[in-house]
Amino acid sequence: MIINDITITSLETIKAFDIATGAYRFTLDELQNAKIANTQDKTDITGKGGRKLNSLKKNKAVVVSGTSGLISGGLLEMQTGSEFKNVDDAPISWTDYLTITANTSTTSYKAVGTAGNEIETVYIKNPDGTLGESLTQDASVAEGKFTYNPETKVLAFNEGTYEDGTEIVVFYTRNINANVLENISDTYSEKCKLYIDAFAEDRCNNIYRVQFYIPRADFSGNFDFELGENQTVHAFEAESLAGSCGSNGTLWTYTIFGANEGDAA
């Protein structure tokens, strides 16, 4: 039975696999939207007086685009051409808002850096909340100088200079265990094969599954993250390339089947 007319009722997932090995890459399962845009160039063949005699059709193109409600690590790897790595000592910038008590204070974490210069600057906080006097790390305390012991995380200040409760702001670098992705300038976006799955219904309310298969999707490295009041989403775009391995120029395959369809005999 040929199924002709359906309504796509829900977009389910987009799954990506390596073209050469078939290894799984990622799944987008919180899709806000997705689109498959098909284009085709047409050149009119004209005769006397510009009359249209025929047309020359060429350059079919397919672009898949969409937006995921989650930031996908696998999609980021595809778009940047890099891989996530688990790093034991990844450096991050950290800020502590502390107070001085008995001429000392203690950072929340261990500051790292050149020995004797783990913390470049400590700022005294003004009553209006702005940053005021800056102090620099030294081997001994003095006017405008402080010491820091990275093992105990203790900051020591010049005796009698600052009252208990004086607020300070400390900027420093700490090392953590983290997953890190580096967007390297000379590494570019990758290609993969894509499966786009959806549910559909016909006019008699029969349920079907729909799958678009794109054998060679070339992901764009152009994307952005909107940060602020709005939800941060992960947009993507990939162009379907003809001439994939073992293909006869297929840009995509559209397959529709019953929701509970069994295996072929």
C-alpha cells in the first residue's frame, strides 16, 4: 500500500553517525524545530523575442537546519571539528568576595600560578560596592602588600591597616577537573550521516513513522549562542552532499512506515 498524504505531528530526534565507520556521534532529542530546505536552479531556454522554449534544471541542493533546546556536546564537536577531553587540571578564572579578620582572609580554593605570585591583585571594596585600593602579593606584608600561602589558602595583610570586616575582592586562577572543548582556529566542521525521525498521521488517524536519511551531511561551522534573558539554544545547519560512498547521487531518502511495522519477511 502506498501512503501518499500525511500530517507530521511531532519531530522526535536527529541522530548522527560517522560516515566511514558508522560509529554513533550524537542525538538531538529536545528539538524546538527543524527544516529541510530543497532548492533547484532553473535556466530558461529562450527563442525569438525571448519566448520560453524550455528550461534547463540543475544544481539541486538540500540544507538541514534547526534549533535544539539543549546545548549538545556532540553537535559542538561536529561544528568545531574538535573533541571534548577530560582534563585533570583545567585552569579557570575565579572570583572570591571575602572579608578581612585579624589581618587575614582565606580563599575558597587554591590559587595557582607562578610561585610567590599566585594572586596578582587583591582589591579593597569601597562602601558603594566599587573596587578601590589594589594590593599586590609580596614575600612579606607591608603597606599595599599581602602574602599568600597556596597550601593553606591564607591571605595575610599588614597589621593594623584594615579593620575586621573590611571587604575584599580576589581574582585568581584555580585548576579543576573538567570536560574541555577547544575551538582551534585551523580545525573545521565535519561531515556525518543523519537520520531525522518524526511521527505522522493520515486522514484516518493512522499513526506512522517518518524517517529522512541524509547519507552525507556537511555541517556548517557558523553558529551562535544567545546569552542573557532568553533561553540559550543550539542552532545548526548542514548541507547534504551528493556522491556519498556507494550512493548514486542521493541527497536524502524519505521513508514512511507503520508505527508498529514488523521486520520484512
